[in-house]
Amino acid sequence: MRLVLDTNVVVAGLLWQCAPRRLIDLAIDDETVTLYSSPALIEELANTLGYQRFVKRIALFDTSIAALVAQYEAMVTLASPTHTPRVVTNDPDDDHVIACAVAANAKLIISDDKHLLSIKSYQNIPILAPADALGFIEANK
């Protein structure tokens, strides 16, 4: 199953033990689950991990932003969207998540962002919160 994780889910999954972490572990352990990202989303991840609120958490793991980004890049397949549709009117950065999902022919977009979640689906790609996504994945194996 092809999944696109919004940056907020990736950050939570890399830095905490939670539903987003279980999604990342699932992609590592289950060859039927593949994570997709794009250059724009990887850049957003690097920028987001640089926020002051994550500095102490990253230090707890004795790692760096560059190492976390490299770790995530190693576990995803890169998609290269040729077009970024204007879909999320309140948060244009979220359009990159949708563009990646379309380019990757994703089965699911996973986000904790209220702007994306309010859309519910785009081009038959459901947009779910991490805990709901885990249930969806289990039900559709």
C-alpha cells in the first residue's frame, strides 16, 4: 500500500513513540507498505526539524537534523510531482502533500493537519489521521 505522510506525522514518528511511529515501523517491517515523499516534502521536513521546539528532543536521541532527514529519505520512495494543484486554501504548503500523493498513485494520505483532514479525500485518495490510518491499513491488507 502506497502512503504519503504529511510532515507533522513524519516529525512525530521520528521523535516520539506514537501512532506515527507505528506507521513508519510498518513501512520498515511490512514489504506491502511503501512510504512516498517528494523533494518539497523532504525540504519541509528539514526546515520543520529545525524549529526551536524540537532541538532538545533531537538532542535526546544524540542525533542531528541531517541524520534524521537522511534516515527518512532512505526509507521512502521519491515521487516527482509535475504539478502542484491548489486544493488547500488555508495552507498552500499542504498542496505539496496532495501533489506527492497524486504523483505516487498513493492509496492514503496521513496527516494531523486540520486543513488536510477537513478535505477528507482528493482524487479518491483518503486523508486520515494516523490512528485512523492504522485501522484503514489493517482492514485493507
